[in-house]
Amino acid sequence: MREVRDYHRSDHGGPSDFVVVRGAATTAPTVLVEQALTALGGMARFISRGDIVVVKPNIGWDRTPLQAANSNPEVVAAVVHLALDAGARKVIVTDASCNDPGRCFQRSGIWAKAHRAGAEVMLPAEHRFRTMRLGGEVLDEWPVYRTLIEADKVINVPVAKHHNLAKYTAAMKNWYGTLGGRRNRLHQSIDVSIADLATFMRPTLTVVDGIRVMMRNGPQGGNVDDTQRMNTVLASIDQIAVDAFGCTLIGQRPENLPYLRMGQERGLGTMQWQNLRPREVEVLADGSVERRALIVPEGEDPAAVAFALNHARCERVIT
């Protein structure tokens, strides 16, 4: 019997289910996150008064924000602030890091920013995991982070970046941080394990950090020259769709990522992001905001359209 944690069932809909927000070089990440949630219908669409909300960034690596291995701390803090404003009783920010958690949480900047925004920042510890039977093809029985599975709502806040095995990592791959144990054993069947995890964890909302994107040598990176400033935030109710669009940030195509097809076949979402009433928001250098429907013309390749949108605008951003 497959276990599932579906944190999206209470969503009653909004004006859009998929949003791309881009800013000028001077636009604060906080503004991009706020614009993304506004375009989706507001954080109150997702969070009810009294909810215990877990925000799950990528805090896997002992790296600085400039190295783009972890989620941008300002993006994480903005999500925390909006969840509390929507009435959340408590917001917990946590992840099961690959490197030493204390160093990862501090050096990433996430601990300080999230705490200042009002979150409880929780370091992973052995007693916070319990073995569960997930019933996946690869992930059958495994220790899982109880803090995430016991929440009322879960918001996934990954960073978009290259991954040397999975080719691209953001929404679906970020669930590796819900697991304890020897996760490197899963790399032998990485696409199936990613699909198994996304089947188990179905978030309330996904907010992808594309402020600075690691274009190569991921997931750990280290060389700032491997990153590109793109000042982009993606937000969606669909973790498959947001990865299908997001992979074009690094020049990848969705059909090259087997875990996306597996996720779609399991009914977790759609690779056809263009069917989710997508909206595009652009914050200009003077602070003004342009909003428009994001349309893929008939007969055109959605991945090519996404790539052109991402890379035509990122040229304006000074790295």
C-alpha cells in the first residue's frame, strides 16, 4: 500500500495555477515572491488561519547564496512572511542537509533570514525521523522527516540548478531532503526514486528560486562562474509543470528528464504547463509591474518558448 502526504487538497482555485515572475537587476527577491503569490490569488488561497506550515527549502550544502547551491534566503523569508500574514499559527523552516546542517543553515543565510521573518528554524536530528513504508518502486521502507509529514501545509521552496545525475533539480528532487538514512544509495535509480518521493510528498504550493541559477557542476557547485543571475521566481500548484518549465532555465528540455514523465504517468501533474492558465509578471527597473497571460502559440514548442522567455530577459541582469 503506497503512503501519500497530499497537502494540496484544500485548494479551491485561483486566477492562475502557474506564474513566472522576472525582475530587473535591482528588484529584490522579496518583491518577486510577493508578485508571484498575488498572481496565484494570494497566500490565503493556500494557508488557513491556525495552520502549522513547513517551508522546505534546499539547505543541502555548506555554500553561500552567491554560489547558488541552496535556496535564496530572501525567497525563503518572503514565503515565511506571507504564510504568517495569511494566518499560519507557526511556520517551520527545515531540511535534511547533505553537509553539516549547522554550517549549511548558517552559511546559506537561511537561518538568520527565516528566523527574522518569524519562522522556527529546525535543524534535522535523528529523533525527528521515523521509518515509514512508502510503497514506491525504489523507496519502499525508509526513514522520513516527521516534521514535514505532520504539518498541516507544506510549501516547497527549491532552488533551480544543474544536477550531475538527475540533469536538473528543483521541485521534485528537493524531496530528497525529507529522507534520513543513506540517500546516496538511491542514486542508482535516481529518476524512479525522485518520482517515488514526489508521489509521497504532494505540496500545498511550490515556489522555485531562480534568482541565481547554477548552470553546471551541480548540485554542490562552488564556483560562482558556474552561476547566472536570472532574477526569476516560479510558482505553481503543480510540481511537474514547474520543473518542466524550470529546467529550461539551465537550457535543459523536459523530455530529457525521465522523472517528469514518470510523475505525469502517476497523475502527479502535467508537463504541459501551458495548460495551467499561466501568467507572466515583469517587475521593471522603476518598480512598475507588467502582467500578461503567458501564451504558447499553436504549433510552437512550449520548451522553446520557455527557453526564449528565460534567456532573452536574463541577458538584462548584470551578474
